[in-house]
Amino acid sequence: MHPTSRRYQGRRLPRPDEEVVDQGLGFDLGTLFNRRSLLRALGVGTAAAGLAACGVSDATTPQTGGSDTLAEIPDETAGPYPGDGSNGADVLEQAGIVRGDIRSSFGNSSGTAEGVPMELTLSIVDLAGGGGPFAGVAVYVWQCDREGRYSLYSEGVEDQNYLRGVQLADADGRVTFNSIFPACYSGRWPHIHFEVYPDQAGIADASNAIATSQVALPEDVCRTVYQQPGYEQSVSNLSQVSLQSDNVFGDDAAASQLATVTGDVGTGYQVALRVGVDTTTTPSGGGAPPGGQPRSR
């Protein structure tokens, strides 16, 4: 058959030398219209036709604002510096921990973490509840500072509690924190820790966490930030690690933990991640690693 006479479902292909899936938007819309007409004749609704056309087999599949299915966030250990009472200090029992701006210490501490501004937004999705927003859950976030130090633990900042805070998810399952872009310290890819609790009362005990994981930050943004004053050590540390070699993200290169980032060093960055939480599974993360080893710091 001459290429110009190739047809699909009786229709001439506009690009006869290419595959059917590469015929362009106009051809695809015509195919979708024909499929809907056929399904209507068989008594199948338009919504089902759309799902069939998009390759979605089950309308009850958890959705996250689009047609893609969100996977459950991988469980990780909280590492040696959680500050949740599972390994020494417990910042979650202190008044003032529920806050949106975590750059400064609170209570009896007064230090402030310096660095490139960063706004972190986590959108918590209730996979066990059909994929809708997980409103009302408490999300505890903590991270290192520009020098790679963790408040409450690292030398020089043991008396500080900055870069730690809790927010309650709104009706859309979102929590937002004003922070600074974290450093890359030796042996780990740049990251942010978080724990999800069923409600604010649940943060009183770290064992109540229904998810413990980490947010990975994109390499291109990290390289740009680390050119700024104060991040000098992060340049060499980043050159010695990759997402593939990292001992937390390396199993899948942070496939479901890599954040979306917009912004710039001048006005600050907006870091966002959708977090799928499934309360029907047993959490395997949390707590410090055995023997105080640096895994999942």
C-alpha cells in the first residue's frame, strides 16, 4: 500500500509515514469523537469515554487534580536529628511550634537562620479516603540551615530551635512554611524532612505519625543557590553526591519525592510537593537509625 493511502478506522492519516499515535491533535480529537459516538451507542456515558480515551480504567482511582495517580510517599527514617522526642530533644511539646514562619527560633531561643528565602508547600492527599485532600492533618517539618546544621543537635546551635514547625492542613490538604533553602552537607542530597500526624493532638507522641518522609530538591536549583554567600561548603558537598547514589533517594532517584520549584535567588523560591498518605498501610519510617548511623539524616 502506498504510504499516502494509509488509513485508520477508515480515516486517511495526515502523516502517513508516522505511527497512528503521532498524527497530531486534530486527528486525535476526531478519533476521540468517534470513540464517544460508539460508546454512546453501546450505552456508555461520555465520562467513561473520556476515561477510556485517557487510559484510566477505574473512575475511583485516587486523583490529585489531574488524571495521574499519586503513589504513597515512601517511608524514611526520621534520622538522628528529628527533635520529635524519638531521639532526645522534643520540640513538639513546646508552645509555639505551630507556626508558618520557621526561620527564627521561638520560646527561650532567639536565633534566626539566614539564607535564600524558600516557601515550602506540601499538599497532603488521603489515598485511603479516595484521593481527596487530607484536611486537618498536622505536618511537622524540619531541615538543616545554610551551614548544614540542625538546631537542637549540631554544635553551635544546640540552644536554637529554628527551621522546625508544625502546620495544620487546610481544606485543600495544604500546609505552607516560610523557610530558607537548606545546605548540602557531606554524604546527603539536599532535602527537607517531614512527618504527618492525624491531628494536632497527635504530635504529642512521635509514634502517632502516619507518614515520615523527605523532600528532595532539584539539582539545577541547588547549584544556583549554592553560588550565594554562606553556601560555599555546599558546592563541594553537592559535587560528591547524586540522587542515584544518595542512601535515601537512590532506590528510585526520588521519583515521588522530588519537589517542583519556581522562583529565583532574588525573590526566593517556591517549593511544592504532593504527598500521598495511605492510612491503611503500616508506617515503617520514623525514629533514629540504629546506632546513630547517618542514614536518612
